Amino acid sequence: MQVKNELARLELGNTCCQKAELTAFIHLNGKLQISDKRVSLNVVTSNPAIARRIFKLIKSAFQLNSELLVQKKIRLRKNNVYLIRISGANRVQKVLADLGLLQEGVLTQKLDASKLKNKCCRRAYLRGAFLAAGSILNPEHSYHLEIYSDYQQHAENIAALIKTFEIKVKIVERKNGYMVYLKDSEQIADFLNVIGAHSALLDFENVRILKDLRNRINRLVNFETANVTKTVQAAVRQAQAIKAIAENIGLESLSPPLRELAYLRLEHPEASLVELGQMLHPPLSKSGVNHRMRRLEKIGKKFL
């Protein structure tokens, strides 16, 4: 909702971009209504800020005053539904023909490539598509942005437009339509930048950085915990072997280097091999200590 409210308050831009954005709204939320020889074009949304934007786009791009109606939903907590209506066959035909949306008297889902040659217009169309039928999950929980369309060809057209900005996108079929979606955090950030949601992008990046930092810290903690556990288990095993030697043949039977290490292990059960090596005279490397300790364990296993 934060992203959409920001986008809905952006400047309308050039006339060509206004028409591109309006085309997306009509593609996704528009309906041509013909009754009693009366023709109207209706665009529906549940967001009042988006409704005001659609109203302004129509007025600015075509110098037309549309109707803005408010209806109550019967279900879903009875939220308001906002309907923006252009009435009159001539007015409707003017808008749809200019946008390239009228084909044999019906709305078409095809995109007029000539109207989206400019990068700014492609940005505007994608902004309108997201405002009309898009959503983004809270990045604290998961990375996911999607735009829903009833038609496969239209979903593929949206995906193709997104790819012109070098953003990888996927399409999946749903029960009643098709979903264009992004799940990579960097790709979502790029898309937010494309459609002009710069404040939302900064918030998204902040959450992403903090989330990645937490994950990195958790990995380090888990790694250190695993190392400590491994060290403790090894120390217990080594101490058991040394005690078995002491009880059966005595530590004095060992060679001086092994005897020195055996006593140090019993006196410092929590010490790592590196720390034990520093206590020896002369000091010994970790690999050297490990070699002697394996010899002690081999001897001790005979009595366990």
C-alpha cells in the first residue's frame, strides 16, 4: 500500500507517458459497457489515491471530465470501490482509438509497440500496471512482487516490457489468470526504481540490508557454535582416552612429548588445540598437536 500511495502521487509526466499509464489501467481494470445504446468506459479501483490519479490522467491527456463514483462492496468488510467512467460513444471512441485499444468494437489486450518506443512511456505503462493489479510483500518476511492479468498474452507483454530494463521476470498460471512475478531482491529493487517508487525503494533497501546483516550474523553465530561444539566433543573424547591410559598403564609410560600433552589436556579440558600448542615447551602448531593427540587417542582406544 505504501508503494502504491507514493506512485499515485507522482507527477503525471508528459502526455505520451500519461496515455501509456492510462492504457495499463484500462487493460487491467477497464471495461467497455454498452446498454440501451449508451456506451461508457469504466475503470475500477479500491484505492482512492489511484482513483484520483486515473481521473487526472483522463482530464490531462484528453481534456475530458469523467465521472468518479463511489460504491460499497457487499463483502470484504464493505470497503469502497471507486469507478471512473467516461460516458458517450464519441468520447469513449476518441480515448480508445487514441490509445490503440479498440479492435472491431471491443477492447483489445494487445500493446501498440509504436506508443511504447520511449523508455519513459514503458516506465509509465509498468507503473500503471503495478497500480492497477500489482502487489509487493513486506521484505521483512519475503521478497515477492507480482502483477496479475486475466490474459496470458497480456502477461507476456508485461513481462517483455520489464525485460527491456534488463530485469529477469517469470510468469506462472493461476486459477483465473496469469501472474508476472519477481522474487530476487535486487530485481525487485530495480523494478521499483523503474516505476519511480524511489522512497519505497530506499525503505526496501534499508530492510534488505538489515535482513542480510542479520542473516550473516546468524550464520557466523551458527558457525562459531558448531565449532565450539566440535571442540568440546573432541576434548571430551581425548580426555576419556587419556584417563583410560592413566588407569591401565599410567601416563608415565608415555613418551615425554605425549605425556606433556596428556597432562595439559586433563588440566585444561576446555582449551582448543591451538591453545594447548601454545602451552607446550617448546610451542607446537595446531597440526603438530593434532598429530600427537591422535596418537594418544589410538593408545587409549585399546582400553575403552
